[in-house]
Amino acid sequence: MNTLLRKGLKINHLRLAAALLTEGKLTDAAHTLGIAQPAASRLASEIEAIINAPFYQREGRGIALTAEGRALAIRADRILNEIGDAGREIDELRRGLTGTVALGAVTGPAIDLVLPVVRHARIDMPDAQIEIEVATSDHLRDMVIDRRLDFAIARLPDDSTASQFDYTPIGPEPMNIIARRDHPLMRAKTPISIESLLRYDWVMPPSGAILRQTVERALRDLGHAPPLRVLNTSSFLLTLAAVGQSNAIAPIASAVAQIFSADGQIQTLDTKLELAVDEFGILTRSGAHLTPTAQRVRELVNDMVKQHRDT
């Protein structure tokens, strides 16, 4: 038997350890757990006896976990989350494909893949609830690691944190440049030259965003400097509003451009600038076991990807 269990480690010890990962005071951790502060102090003392090492140390007006305490707390948090997932899975197995699935996606795949999947899921799993988060890849990755999402359609990080994910590649995300319907460039000879594009204001995400980097890299590869006049915003709605009410142009995912060009107010420009954001795919926590309902939604995503490749 595990030494810690043999020494008396219990669920309440794990709950306190996990709570102290985010709370800087023992009283706050006790409040989170719904117990009195003396009870939390007693649990902390028991933990120290079990691990035979200091659990935390005083730091200013709060506390900080020791190296031994943090090692236990990280694994305690993981264990408690796995227990929670087990309960959720058992409940789903008992009731069939029900429950809640939380998934995230960057903008293009949210339109191109997730919305069709939701339509299929409504027929396939009418009692399931699907929550969708549309955000940048870095935000979605954090949500996957924090277990706020079952999985995400996003980009794999290019650093050591990539090992935290299981990854199934899908492909690059094509982009288009859009303008309002009666924009002067609509009367230009096509394909529109890059010099003509650079005469106008651009609406783009802030510096460092992957879409912004993609545009600047594509221009640089063709011997051009980035646009001089840029409205920086991460708001998709503000981007559409700025394009629709001015002569500004903007790069957006092709899937999104097709949707919003359908009513004729926004149009895609035929340009000499070819854009595609780096490969994206399906991200789950490394080693995570999806519930039956979440696994079914993921299978529907895989089916939609295959359908797109076959057409």
C-alpha cells in the first residue's frame, strides 16, 4: 500500500492541500472548504506528520507552501479533479449521453467545425449541454490545463509546455482580407497589389498575436514593411464595425469571412497576399480521459474534419 495512505492520508488532507495552491492564507482555504480555521490548522498539522516535513511556512501576512507541501498539493489537485471526472462519467454512463461538454476553439474553426458539430450533437445527443469558448490559443490552452475545457481546437505551444497536451493536428487556418462592399479597392484591378493594400488603414490584433505575426511575416517575405496605420484590437465585433464603417481593411479567418460576406455588406478582397495561420489541432490534457459525452463530441469533430478533407 502507498506509504502516505498507510500513514493516514485522507481526502480532507488532499482538499486542504489543493485549496492552498490558490489561497495564500489558511483562513481563506478553510473558508473555501467550508470548515473552521482550527480544523484547517489541525489538518495541516496532520499532513506534516504524514509527510514528515514542513507543509507550509509563514510569509508576510500569509503562508507559502514548502517544496514538499507544493508537491503534495499539485498531486492532490490532480487526484481530486480525477475523482470529480469519475463521478461525472459514472453519472453520464447511468443516464446515457447527457451532461455538459465544454470545448473551445479559435475563431475560424469555431465557425467551420464547431457550429456544424453542435448541430449534429443536438440530434445525436439531445440531452447533452455544450458550452463553447471562442478565444486565442494561449487562453484556450490555459483553460484546458485548468480543466475548464474538456478539449480545445487551438494551436500547440512551441515551448516546453507542449508536453502538457495530447495533440491531434488538423491543418493550417486560411485567412482573407476583408473590406466594406463599396470600398475603393473593390474597383481596383485584381489581384490587388500589396502596395495598394498598404495605402489603407488596417485593423489587426495587438502585436504578438499569431494573426498579426502571420500578416507581418507574409509581408516581410515579399519585401514589404508592416502597415503603418493600424487599429489594434482583439475584439472581433470592433474589427467588423471598423471595416464596415470606414476604408479600413482587416485580415480574418476565411471561414468567418465567408459567413459575413454572405449578406454583401462585407466582402473579401482578391489580393496578391496569401495568408494562412499556422497549423491548429485538437488539444486535450496529456493523459486525460474524456467522459463518454465529451468523447462523442470529439468524435463528431473528427468526422467533420474528415468531411472537409474529402470535399
